[in-house]
Amino acid sequence: MSTQLTSEYVLTRYDSFSVILEECPRAGELLSDYGLHCASCFLNEYDSVEVGADSHGMTEEEMLEMLAEINGQLEKEWQRQQARG
């Protein structure tokens, strides 16, 4: 089961994994679906999404596509939660 969102959230290439995991655990779950298992990495405090994606062999285009897909999913989940009240 996925983590509930507590507020609207937009993920950027410059966000550090530690901030993402603190502010929006659901985004961390979605990142792991793309092979970025950053919650357990000791570098999550220092690395941004951009650095992590590059470290895992993603091209810039793949990273941008991933961010767009994750942000789209976060937006859909946020809208669903708001509709339910």
C-alpha cells in the first residue's frame, strides 16, 4: 500500500533525496520503482535526483521523463485524496 500524501508535492532534479524522503515519502517510493533506492543509501543526504539518476546510468532525457511521470502520479494521487475529503 502506498503512503498517503500530506500536501501537494512537485519533485525537481535539484531536490536532495533526504529532503524528498522527509517531505514526501510517496515520492521516495515512486523513485524506487525506477531503480533509485535512495532511502537506504548513505549518500541520500547529499545527492540530488539529478546526481542519483546519473550515478545509476540514466540519461538526462530518461531522468526528465521519470520526473514528469512521478509528478503526474503524485498529482493524480493528491487530486484523488482531495476529492475524498
